Amino acid sequence: HHKNTHNTNNPINKMKMILTISFFIFSLLSLSHASVVDFCVADYNAPNGPAGYSCKTPKKVTVDDFVFHGLATGGNTTNIIKAAVTPAFDAQFPGVNGLDISIARLDLAGGGVIPLHTHPGASEILVVVQGTICAGFVSSDNVVYLETLYKGDVMVFPQGLLHFQINSGGSNALAFVSFSSANPGLQILDFALFKSDFPTELITQTTFLDAVVVKKLKGVLGGSG
């Protein structure tokens, strides 16, 4: 007689079935466990890595971890760009760690500017609270999207694209910017070129700027090379 190898009474098949059911239950329990991890408040006593901060022990978490008071007052705009950015990222605001969201305050004095910059890790959305701001970004196919924004206006800047904000009114301007990451990252183009030790000769070759201009900007922004 042909032996039915698919018979559930077969010890081997029984073992396979038990293992399959066990794995299924384990998977459900793992998913269930993951779904009840509501947050990962940053533990500043532990190292910070690419995935963010380690989680503070839940017993040590308080409501203060989810509240940030640092955006109530304006930043110091007495600087070369006449502007200030006050961040509430994971390094300042432990409650946003791991939540893919953060916020910052943007203060622009008269003539203030946030130079061309990128956020490698996040898209940005800006809402104007006071004043007039000219803002824009450049797409990867070199199309420039510009708009003058007034109180209550909102503009979005896609992740990784060069963008800027300028106070285009006569009075101080205030905006709040939110990001799709707890740590959006920041690279300011002018600072990368002229506040660094990037050799002048290489800058002239890669940007086609005149060496005199490069050296002048390095002098203004504090770069070397």
C-alpha cells in the first residue's frame, strides 16, 4: 500500500504543523508587542546613532518629555544672515525621537535670509505667522519655484532639495517650520563652500566662481584654504 506522507497523523507532519502554528503565534505576539510601543523618548545618557537616540525607560518618562517651551521666544538675529533658527528636534525635544516629526522657529529681521540649504532627511512645511517671506526651492531638473508668502500662508519644500527663505518685508518676520523627521539634517550651501576648509582652487574649478570672490566670501564667513 502507498503510504500517505501528507497524513496529519504522520509524526513528521505533526511536527511541521506545530512549528508552523508556533511561528504564526510568535509572529502575532511580536506584532502585538510592537504595536504597544507608543513612543521612544530620547535617552540623552545613551549614545545617539543613525536610527536616533535609545529609548528612555518608560518608568522615567514624564509629560515634560512631550512638551517643549523653547519656541516661545525669538532667536538672536544679530548675525551675518540676520536670521535665527530655533530647533525642536530630537536633540532638544526628547518626545519626538523616533516619531518622524519635528518643528523649529524661524526669525528673520529686516533683510534677513536663510541661505540656500537642504535637509537630507526630511521634507519641510512652513507657515508664516508674521511679516512677509519670499521662499522657494529648486527641483532636481533645475526648475525654480518661488512665492511671496504672507501671514497664514503655507509652503512645502520636498526632501533634499535646495531651498531658501528671505524677509521681503520691512518688519520682522516669524514662521514655524515642521519636518517629516525628528532629525532632518541641515547643509547650508554657502557655509559648505565658504565656511569650510574646501580649497579655493577646487571651489573655482567646481563652481566656476572667480578666485577673488571665493577668497572674499571665505574671509566673510570664516573659511580657510
